[in-house]
Amino acid sequence: MSVVLRTVVVVRPLPFADPGTPPLRGPLTLLLWLARKQLRVLLVAMFFGVLSFTCSAFQPFLLGRIIDSASASGLDRTTWTWAAVMMGVGIVWIASNAIGHRWDITAWMHAAFRTSQLVTRTVVRSGHNITKELPTGEVVSSVANDTMRIGEVFGIAAQTIGSVATYGIVVVLMLNQSVTLGLVIALGLPVVAAILALLVKPLQKHQKNQRDAQGRLTTLGADTVSGLRILRGIGGEKVFTGRYQDQSQKVRQAGVAVAGTQSILDALQVLLPGLFIALVVYLGAAEAVAGRISTGQLVAFYGYASFLSWPVHLLVQSVNVVTKAHVAAGKVVKVLQVVPATGAEASTAEMPPAGVPLVDETTGVTLRPGRVVALVSADPDESAQVAVRMGRFDDDAETGTPVTLGGVRLADLDKAELRERIVVADATPALFSGRLAGELDVRGSADAEALLRAMHIADAHDVLESLPDGIEGEIPEKGRSLSGGQRQRVALARALLTDPEVLVLIEPTSAVDAHTEARIAQRLTQWRRGRTTLIVTASPLVLDHVDDVIFLDDGAVVTHGTHRELLDLPTNAPGGREAARYRRVVGRSLDDDLDAELDELLGGTNAGSTNAGSTNGGTTNAGEGGKA
């Protein structure tokens, strides 16, 4: 007979499905809101905190009873009864400590995770506004440090409440046995706590300075790392290294200031309660010699004084933790106050049905349902701006240049649903660290076959071959182990896997060589045939495969047709002048591609990875793919 052992694992609901919407009037309102959101957890933690400290507070009282009983009548039944009570209270004390600690950690994690989710959600929704409002370092520090400090408040809250409650219990017990000693403890410990609290304000000031300096250092470090290649190109490494060193010294100096104040506070937390205990023991001994208290009561009073030094220490520690949390909450509130570039989440209009045209009202660019269309412009930035507007990335900037879906402005539609229906892939690929499969399947719905098919369409087989585990292989931060062309093709495969109703691709092949581009163009247009697709490009290799080409000139659509029709249209025919301008734009792109291939044949730049000298559609390809 085999015995099967099963372990039951209780999974905590973290992260939260919805972290909520906090008030942003200030750091205190944020902390109170977090407390309300986990009120049940805090109440349970406080119950065990009060129970644990109460059991601890009664230990000196019970010990004194045992000593007095043993002194009066030896180890009789009364003495053993008090000993049994003390053991029972000790067991409850141990159990409440163990259970209470779990609830303390739960409260800490709930607050920290909820705050982290709020910051992350704001960053995701805010778009480019987050970097306009705050330095990158501030945002990073909010997630890495501030959320943890906020969580510490709720992790220590139950113990603080428990220590304050038991302080009152101990004072009552002592007053019942000796009014003099009871008053000394009742009035003396608050004085000790008040003296220690005087150091909290300067400590808070030093902590804020350190937090600000650390945020600036993180920002400087992130900027330096992201621009390292450019710095090396212009010989600026030493300058930025010097700046980083200077800022590091400022952080160190701020840390030393914090440590100096903290060390004084820590020393006084030991010294003042110690002197107070010595005073209580001296007065208690005098009371015992005078016969006003018994030996057991003297032992109990010493135990009370020793016990109460811990609540005082904990209270000062709590003030320190609350101070740090208040500073951290202020930083988090600044992040949460950033208004998303695409406005509120709620919609003001009903979502149009599928199969309706997407129209840029300013230029007249219209995407008919089920058509694969290319957008060409003499100014690559102009065509890229049209494509970006179709993804609704900045409501304020696009107020005067509206885009409509089925006649409804994108700014009036539900943003989450709009993101499902319209996907815009930028010219500059942004990759993250992790499994390649996870990097590709951003919606979590693709199987292995779909992943490989997308990589095939993007002609990214060489990426799979370069990773030891293929599609399950790990790619480093920003995909730095891949060439510019490889990163661009991985980003293209990722966009294809979203399989949206409308897919907008901005220069998807600008960082690859002509042969690779031809294969991608054929596979891409075949795969998206019958689904609305816009490709911003001036490459003839792509234009020759699309259903229609829209030519944009001076901010308006001047002509459209197939690539062959626009090439063959005589100049003296209707629309011939516009077609001639189109041919000049496309011809320039073709010449640039030919120059790049010639450079490669002559031993120049590897077009598949860097294409440092080529342009595609007027966009310079500098290793990572040009952004129009």
C-alpha cells in the first residue's frame, strides 16, 4: 500500500486583479487609502499583535506571583498553579507571535505590491508623458525602493498598536502594586520617547535629500548606459563617467548624513531606556527595603521596566519607518499624478463594428477594410506621424489632427479595446530580456506553431539558430546580443502575432538587406492579405507586393494606385505630375539600396546587421533600424 503525501499550498491573491484608484491629494491620503484597502488584513494582524504583547506584558506579573507564593509557602499547589498559568500564557505568546508575523508580512506585501502595481500601471498608461514629467531614475526608484518602504509601515503597524495597548496594561498593573513606581514608568517612558522623537525631523530631511540624490544618480546611470555607443563614438565616456562619479559622491555624502543622525538615534534608543530601567530598579529596591513591596513585586517591576523598553524602541522605529514611508509616498504620488498622453480610460462613444475604415482626417489617408496598403511620402517623418496618429498615442498633440474609426474619433473610444483592434509597430524595435517565446507572444495566446510561423514570415530563422534553445532561448536586455536587423525582424514577428484588425508597420524592413527584404515583403503581404494593413515604406521591394500605394505630399494625399500603375503613368496624363514625384521618391530609395548592396559586395557594411550607410524611404539605417 503506497501512501501519497500531498502538500496544500495557499496561493495569495497577488498581484491584484485591480489595484484600485487612490486619492492623490498627498502622501498621507495615499497611506490611509492603502490601509483601507487591506483593512481586514490589518485588523487580524493587530489582533495578534495586541495578543502577543499582552502575553509578554503579563509574564513579569506572573513571575512575581510565583516568587511571592514560593517565598510564602514553598512549592505548593498555588505556586504550581501560577507556574501552569505562566506556561499557558507563554504558549499563547509563542503561537500569536508566529501567526501574527505571517499577517504582518501579508500586510507588508499587500501594500508594497498594490503600490508597485499602481506605479507600473501609470507608467504603462502614461506613454511619453512619464518621461516629460519625471526623470527615469525617479520612476525606477519608486518601484525599486519607495514601494518597499511604504509596505514597511503596514508590516510594523500591528506591533506598534500592540505595544501601545500593552503599555497601558502594564501601567495599570504597576499602579495597582505601587503608585510611586507606576507613575515613574507612566510618565518617564513618554519623556524618553519624546527625546528620541526630536531626532526624527532632521533624519527625515537627510533621508529626503538622499532619496533625491539617488533618483538623480539612477537617471544619470540609465542615460549613460542607453547612450554608451554614442558616447564612445564622440569620445565622451570620460565626461559622463566624471558626472556619474560626482553624483555618486553626493549620494554617499547624503548617506553619511543619514547614517550620522541614525547612529545617534540608535545609541539613544539603548542609552535612555537603559538609564530608565536603572532608575526603576533603584527605586524598586528602595521600596522593597522599606517593606512597601515584596520581593516578587520587585522582580515584576524590573521585568515591566525591561519589557517597556521594547515598546519604546519599537515606537521610535515606527516613527522612523513612517518618516521614510511619508517621503516615499510623496514620490509615488508624483508618479501617479502623471496624466496619460492618451487621456482617461473610459470611453465617451460606442465602439464601431469591425470592417469600418480608419481615416486620418488631416491628410485624407484612408485604410479600407481588408486591404494591404503602403504609405509613401517625400518627407518620411510626415508619413510616420500619420501612422503614429492611427495608434492614438497622444490625445493632446492630436487634437488638431484627428483620426476616426468608422467616423468616430479614436480619442472618444475605449483605449483597451482600441489597442486590441489597432496595433502600431514603430520603426525602432524595443526588446526586453527573457525567453524569446515570451518576448514574441505579448498577448499570451500563441502556440509554438504560431510563434515559428511568425518568425518565418519575418525571415528571422537566423535568430533561432543563434540561440542555444531556439524559440525558448533567452535574450538579454534590449536584445543587445542581436544585430539591428535581427532586432527589427523579431519586433516584426511580435507585431504579426498580435493579429489585430488593423496593423500599422513603420519601416519594418529598414535595417535588412535587399534579399531579406524581398522575402519578408512577399511573405508579409501574403499573410496579411484580406486584413487591413498599412506599411510605411518607400522601398520598391515592398511596394511591388501591396494592394495599393498612397502617396503623401505636402501634408495631403495627392495620388494612389498600385506601384506599377504609378511607375507607368505618363507625366502628361491626369495625375502624371504626382506620379512623377512619387517615382523620384521611390527612385531615390532604390538608388540608396543599390549603393548599400554595392558597399556590401566591396567589403563594406554588413547590411543585414548594421547598414550604417544605407537609407530606406529617406530614413537612415544606423544599426538598429531607422525611425521615420
